[in-house]
Amino acid sequence: MKISGRNKLEATVKQVVMGQVMAKVVMDYKGTELVAAITVDSVEDLGLKAGDKVTALVKATEMMVIK
Amino acid sequence: MKISGRNKLEATVKQVVMGQVMAKVVMDYKGTELVAAITVDSVEDLGLKAGDKVTALVKATEMMVIK
Amino acid sequence: MKISGRNKLEATVKQVVMGQVMAKVVMDYKGTELVAAITVDSVEDLGLKAGDKVTALVKATEMMVIK
Amino acid sequence: MKISGRNKLEATVKQVVMGQVMAKVVMDYKGTELVAAITVDSVEDLGLKAGDKVTALVKATEMMVIK
Amino acid sequence: MKISGRNKLEATVKQVVMGQVMAKVVMDYKGTELVAAITVDSVEDLGLKAGDKVTALVKATEMMVIK
Amino acid sequence: MKISGRNKLEATVKQVVMGQVMAKVVMDYKGTELVAAITVDSVEDLGLKAGDKVTALVKATEMMVIK
């Protein structure tokens, strides 16, 4: 199975903060902190918790460039 | 100046491919390839070319998690 | 493997139109036409062509509601 | 009035969950569950509630493909 | 008919540039230039051309803040 | 420093509403109300409060057109 999304970053979950609808997933990727805002349903569906090895996925059209 | 977007990856531009409206910017981030699809106007405005030190920016709501 | 993206529509590819950077993938989902704009790299990576059985993926934060 | 967004799915609202800022709107689309994360303001502005006939809208650049 | 997207800017189309898959729509909003990258199919479907009165639509989750 | 995002709207913050994970930032832009849904972390990082002069940033691929 392959996904069209071009950016796949293998990261480790550091923290999960649950709100009522949205959750914050803080990850470590090679020393850089990544933050994903996903639904609490997704956190529960994936069973996300600190220490999990995950892949952060970003579509190419969602990435900007600063110079 | 600070930007609300939570994910900032310091990367190096490897390749820029220009289409008519959209351009592909391929970057290297610590050995992982990143791909951003931005407008050709942006590439020209920033003067993006291979070798440039840039920051890839992604809003937290645009990042998914795979486990 | 599970993806946090909440919307997964099992569709059939009807047409792929290649540009220089972006490609259009037209799909059929139970009689409704779906259109995804992804990179040509993704089309080549997945080997997408008419007739393929695929899953269209949309993050919950990317879906609007009209009433 | 026409909207540029290419993906329009006629669905029925099954559930609305209100958070403080974001709300979850669960819909049924031809037997598939759709989930939109929109602001609570939008839910109130549209008066969204279970049973409503709505259209889920997704821009082509926000749709990925899995194969 | 109401759309959940919170940001609606009444603008005037200044220029439309067609690529193979994506098109650039440049608009004027009270003296500020807006740029939307939408599919060429959308441009044709809406019959977009310079001088058109349109509304630029942005979902709240897609807007960042710089300070 | 330049950002590839094409749409930059100079606005004034009118209200900030904090949820547990996401925050709503209401802005005034030349008489039109703008709403951004960003993380509470971003609000704290930028120190956002009513009266602040800010720039609302939107990537061209995130803007739709209604006609």
C-alpha cells in the first residue's frame, strides 16, 4: 500500500494532549519537534501514546517554503 | 517575527522543477526528502534554487499520523 | 497500519491527466465523481491508471459543510 | 452560485459534537462515514443538527490517493 | 445556502493563468492581491475571467497568523 | 525573510478564544472579519491578544473561489 502524500517523517510520539474534539500530538523527528492537530477519534483509533513509533504525513501542497 | 505554523524544518533545496502554474521544490532534511508544491510565482519571488538553505513550514492541522 | 485521516472513500480511477508538476486524478465513488490534485511524482510512484481500485483520503480538518 | 471546490458529497448529518473552538460533524454518505472538523461558530451559523441534508465539500488539492 | 468556511472575501478577478492541471487566479481585494491555485476544470466550470466579481473562500483551519 | 504563501492580509486581532488544543483568532481586515483556527500553543508562543497588529497568511492552494 502506497500513499500519494510525498512527505513521510518517521518520528516518535512524545506527548498526546486530548481536547474535546481535537488532540495535539507532539513528536520528535531527528531532534526537531513536530506537532500534529488531529481528531481525538484518530488518537483513540490508532491508540496513540508517548513512545509510539509513527510516521508524520504531509501532502506536498500543504508545505510552504521560507527563505 | 513569529509564525503560528508549528512545524519548521530547516532544509536544503536539492531541485526546483517549474511547471506553468505550480512548481515542485525538492529539499533534503537530515537525509529525508521533502517535497513542496508551491506556485511558480513563489519560486521566483524567493529566488529559490538548488543549494539554498530554507525552512519548510507546515501548519499543525495539515499533518497526519500513521501508526 | 492505520492513518489518522478520518475520511476514506473506496473509489475507482477513471482518468489521470498529467501536467508538468501536478496531476489530476478523476475517480468514481458510488456514482459521484471525485477529483484529486496530486503531484505527478505520486502518480508515477503509485503507478496510477484508469481502472485502479484506490482509496481517496481526506483529513477531517480539510472538509467543509454546506447547508 | 458555483464553488471551485471539486468534491461535493451529498450527505446526512448523523452527529454533531461541540468542543470549545472546534466541532466534529459526523455524516453518512452512501453508507460511508464522513467526519468534518469545523469551528463551533460554523455549526451555529448553519444550525447543523442530526438529520440535516448537507453537502460535504473538499478542494481537489486536499484529497490524497492510496493504492 | 451557507458554507462552513469562515473567511469570505469579496474580490474582483484580475488575471487567470491556465496550466495543464492547475490554474492561477489573481484577485484584487480592497487593494490587496489575492492568489488562488485551483484546477483548470474549476476555472472552466465557473467561467472565470478578468473582471468577474467573486468571493475568495478560506477555511479557518487553513489560515495562519504572523506577528 | 520571505514566505512562499501568496496571501498576506494585514489585520488587527479582535478576539482570542482558547480551547484545550485549538484556539480561535478573530481578526478585522479592512472591515471584513477573518477567523483563524490555530493551536493554543501558537497563541501563547506569539502572545496573541486583542489589538495586536498581525498578518493572516493563506497558501494559494488553500483558497477557493465562488462565483
